[in-house]
Amino acid sequence: MSRSCKAALLASAIGAILGWTAPVLADGFANVGRPATPAEIKAWDIDVGPDFAGLPKGSGTVSRGMEIWEEKCASCHGTFGESNSVFNPLVGGTTADDIKTGHVAALKRTDFPARTTFMKVATVSTLYDYIRRAMPWNAPKSLSDDDVYAVLAYLLNLAEIVPDDYTLTDATIRDVQGRMPNRNGMTSAHALWPNSNPAGPDFPGSVAKPDTGNAACMTDCKPKAELASQLPDHARGAHGNIAAQNRIIGPVRGQRTGPDAAAADAPSPALALAEQSGCLSCHAVDTRVVGPSYSEIAARYRGKDSAEALVSKVKAGGDGVWGAVPMPPQTELSVDDAKTLVAWILSGAPQK
Amino acid sequence: MTKLRPTGEATPRTDPLVPGADTLSGRLRRAPENFLTADDIRQVGQGRRDFLRASFLAAAGATAAATLSGRAAAASPAGAGGDPDILNPTPWGSSLGLPVAANPYGLPSKHERGLVRRQSPGLTQVPAASVSFAPLQGLFGIITPSGLHFERHHQGWQDIDPTRHRLMVNGARPEFVKTPKVYTMDDIMRLPPVSRMHFIECGANTGMEWGNVAVPTVQYTHGMLSCSEFTGVPLRTLLEDCGADLKAAKFVLAEGGDGSSMTRTIPIELVLSGEVMVAYGQNGEMLRPENGYPLRLVVPGVQGVSWVKWLRRIEVGDRPYATKDEAVHYIDLMPDGQHRQYTSIQECKSVITSPSGGQTLLDKGYFTISGLAWSGRGAVKRVDVSVDGGINWTQATLQTPVLSKCLTRFTLPWNWDGRPALLQSRATDETGFVQPAYGQLRAVRGTRSIYHNNAIQTWQVAESGDVNNVQIL
């Protein structure tokens, strides 16, 4: 038995005699977290479900909604919810017949140009919930519950689901659900939701068997390989210069597909010269490494006619000005290069 | 603090990131096709083969000098006695390097600055509700460096003060949770932690390619994919701590604390299994703010939108919530005009990342085909690779570890003989599901789904060595 084991045993024996509580595995997490207060839950629990659980009481008219819309929503969504300039259109693509059937017919058309929010959304609760929690985009949660009803009333009016004089309330919103153009347009008959819950499937119609798949064929799987699609020419350079998006070593390089964006990014030639000449082993722009920082040097000599003196100092070396560590003479450096470096340092040692 | 670039190299002579350098520095001579105009090609198409031959000779003459000036050529000891980088002192071998902690939080080499997150131009209209893609073409292994993890924000990202962040657990009705509770980060980080590696993939990853090839590189076709080691607490632990009725509970709502307060319905099955966790750690450090600092949900195998960032609330309920991101977006349009709702699982998928679209092979000869495979239903069982567009397949090697709902790296040695090739990978997961081809996927789901495109990706290798994005049904 190890000494520490003996010590532990001894300690626990003494603990037992003296009535200490030996540390044991907890069966709960004492003092971790605290009960939420009713006010806290009320402040954060703002979700509204498809069955309207959580829907606050309130009301708003189409005309009030239009006022709020023009002030807070139209800049992104367009006056009539049609905007395609900042965000996708909210309204359009639905018909009176869709309101009857609950299926947006245009969704079957492959040539239909876009899908608006009202072509997709099946549940009006989604719109109330989302506007209340996230809109306006730059000031989320700033609308009152009544304002949210009003904005939603205006949107429903734009979508021709409710008339101009409509008042949307926590009661009438249930009628609106029955007029949502795509209310029957959703299906959960797929295998993309976990379905091995022993309590049974979570959604009606959901299945365990995937709808797609493949055979693990290994040889002569098909007579030939035909290309169905290739990158369109206009897309080739649409993502900038791919050469600059790949590594400069390794088995491959990126293809050059555009102008070299790195040009503007190229380091200053004087910085490269400082690197080559070994200056940066002892100096940095604004921190003291071994010698003074370039910003300290620039500050000390700024406005003084000292460039020539500094060139001599760089060439010949020196000590005492910045402390005890001497700067060695830079005999390999040409006078011209020294001038370039001094001018660069006095100008603030820019990186580019 | 302004930082100088680290020492070590003078201005590189053939750095493609420096203007004027020769980017396509391989030893391969460019194929003559690359020097033909559209008009030239038409003439060739009309039978003027002699024109092609003449063009090839001219092109070969004109470019011989250029192709030899590349880096790969420079490394060959053709000059006076050998490689100048061996014969002459290097700047980094003959000078003092930088001191410790010059970068208190370390940075990648300046030579790696091309490998960054990038946006796809025109994909979204505002950068605060957009996507940045991870540079899969340059990543190794299975872990995504945290700074390169893809981003998807719905209302911008926030850097939340962690001392003021709270997580609330409550019930849709009082009977679902005995004691609704509030946890601080102190509380959550006191609880027993687990660390697990999982992939996260946006449901719309590869979404631009449903109908046809649209983007040039794997960064844009597949870059809404990342993989990290996450550290946190199983959500089940918190629910039990609050006395949640896990028999009555059928769904859980997760809600973010940012401006969008994004909400998603989470499958209870994955909560009960212990897989869903509230995570604060990512790759050994705290989450990055863009990835939900200080707390996010991790829902292994499920699309990224469910991994709610800046997580502030969990609600236990008995019916799905039809939130904006499961009723307006993240719904999959089928050919019959119906939208699939609550599609969540990311089915088995794979992609070759090297060589991949937009790249050029340096030379004929040996290459390692390397890529990533993953499945939202468990572990990857095998990956097959084809170099002839799916006629014949060879089983690839899976690098360890091979973990459930985690990226798996596969490799296959390949000698490229210089002839055109069509590279594909096909993954099979532990359920036996085999990744479909585009034809098989479209036959069921059409081309307008946007979400959950897990089709087999094809990269076409041309004689020039150029690798391009193509599709095979």
C-alpha cells in the first residue's frame, strides 16, 4: 500500500471518528443554478407555437400596420413587401384559389422565378413569433405586442388574405390560419428527422427508410461517364483569383482566374528590405524588442533634420542613446538602402 | 499593436500572392486548348486539325520559358551546381528570429494567408445575414481550425459578455419542468464536462449545385462544413437537474440570445441519448464569438441551423414549434410542390478535397487523393473512390479516428498518367446507406430543394492538370 493511500485511509478514519463528512460523489448538483422567477420566464418565454400557445393578448389594424411598416419595415422590404433589393420578397405568387385549397399552385412550376414568404409559410404563428422576436432587423424586440399584430395585419392584407379594414387580434388570428395560402403545403413524410425514438415517430408520416441511396457497385457500374453539367464560363472568375485561395506549396496550385487582389496587399518594399537586412530581429514598429521601436525613433527625430545623421548611425552603429545595448555597425548595408530605411522609419514604418 | 511580418524570408521570388509571380508554377506544359480563342475552337470543330497542331507548336514555344520559371522548376538543380536555396545562405538561416510572444495569440504563417473564410459573391444580399465558407481545399485531417470554421449568421454576430450570459430552462407548460432554472456560465462550467468531436454542416451546404454546376471550388461547393472538438454538458443533465418530465417531453426548443433570438425545434431522441450538449469549449479554448461564444447547442448529425448559437433558453414541450427557420427557410421543396418540414439529419456524404475544383496538378505521377466523409446517422463505414467518373471504384483508406457524426478523412494513392480523369468519392455509413449520385438524388427530390444535397461530387482532371467542377448523373 502506498504512503498516500495509507494517509487517505487514516484521514478518513479520523474523519469518521470526528464526524467529518467524507467527500462522496454527489447525487445532484448542489448550488448549481437557481430557480427562475416568474418575471424572468415571462421576459424570455416569448415563443408562439402553431397552436397559438404563448400568443399574447392584443390587436392591430391594417391601417395602423401600414404606418409602422412605412416607418420601420419598408426600407428593407419595400412599401408593398415586394422588395428584392435588400431582402427576398415577402408577398406575391399566391392566388385566391390557393387560399381555398391551402396549396400554392405556383410551387409546382419549375419556371416560377422566386419563392416569397407567403408562398412558403404554412403557419401564421410563425410570422407573429418571428416579427416579435427579431424585427426590425436593426432593433429587434422593439415593437409592442399590438404593433406586431398591426404589422402582421398589414402584411396579411398585402397578401390579400385579409381585407383593408381588418383588425387582427389574438382571437381572429385563428381564422386567418384557415386562409393561409400554403397551409397544407408542408409534409413530414421523410426520413430526415430522427425516427428511432422508442415512443414512436415524432411526426405523422415520418419514416425511417431514407428516400435516396445508391448501390455499392465496384466494377463496370455503367457503360460510360457522361458530363451533365460544367462550370459556366461566367462563373469561372466570379469568385476572384482562385490562385490566391490555395497554398503556394503542395501537390497542387490554384488556377489563376482573376486579377491579383494581393497587389494592393503587397508589403512595402522598405519593409521587405528591413526584413532582408535583419533589422527586424532587434526592432519592431511599436514595441521595444532589443532596440527601440521605430515609432519611438520617429517620435524622437520627427521635425528635426536628422535623416543624414541617422543614416551614419545605422551604418556605423552606436550606443548610449537608447540604453546600454549597442547597435552593431551595418557594414553590409549600402548607403542608399540605409537612406531608404531611415526615410521609411521616420515616415512611421508603414507595412504597405 | 502594429505587427511586422515575421522574419524568415525575403520577398519570395515566385510567391503567387505577390504580383508578377508565376502562379501556375507546375512543370506541366499548358495544353494547347488553353491558347485557343472561341473562334479557334470553332475552326477546330469544323475539322481544321492542322490549325490545332500549329497552335500547339506556337503555344509550346511561347510558354516554355514561363513554365520553367516556376517554383517547382526552380527547385531542380539545373543551374550552376545546384539549388540556390541550398548553395546560398537563406535569410532565415543567417539572421536572428523574432522573440517569444511576438504574437501573444499565435497567427498562421504569412504564406498561408490565402487560406481564409470567404463569401460567395452574390449568394446573399447583406453580410450580416450571410455565409462564409471554410477553405476545405487546404485543410488536413478532420479538425477545422477555429478561425476557419464556417460562419452563418441570421442577424449578425455578437461578442457576448460571458459574465452576463444566462441559460434558462423552462417548460412550455408548468408540468413539463418541475423547477425552471437559470444557469450562469459559472454554473454550467462547474458541471461534469464531456468533450466530443463532431461535424457541423449547414443544411444548405452544396445547395447552389442542386440544378447545375455553379461555383468553382470545394470551398464554395462544400465549405459550409466544419468539425471541432466541443466541450460542454449534455443537455439531458440540465433537464434532469430541473426535474424535466422526460416522458411527457416530445420536443425541445432552443433559443439564441442575439438579436434574432433564433429558435429551432430539437429532436428529443437526441437529447435523451445524451448526444445533444450545451457547449462552451471548441478545440480546447472557448467558442469563438462567431460560433456562439459563450454557449451554443451541439446537435450531432443535425444541420447547423439547429446548433443554436449564443444559447439563452431551452424550453421543454410536446409539440413542434414551426419557427421561422423551420417554416419559411430550411424547408425542402419537392417536385410535387410540397415542402418537407423538419428535415434535420445530414445524410451520408463525402467530397475529395485534394485535388479539387480550381486547382492544377503540379505534374504527372504520384498524388494522394484525399477527402472528407461524414454521416449524420453515425460513423462512416467505407469510402470508395473512382477516377473514371463512377464506372469503376476502389476502396479508400480511412484515417483514424473514425467517429460517429464526425468528419472522417480518407485517402487513396493515385498515379496520374496525364490523361483526363473524373474523380469521385462515394461514402457508406454504418446504417448501410450509400451516398447517391446526382441522378438518383434528383429523381426523388428534383432540383429545387436547396437543402440536403449530398450527391456524389465529380472533379474533372484535364490533360493540362487543371481540375474543374463538373456533374455526372
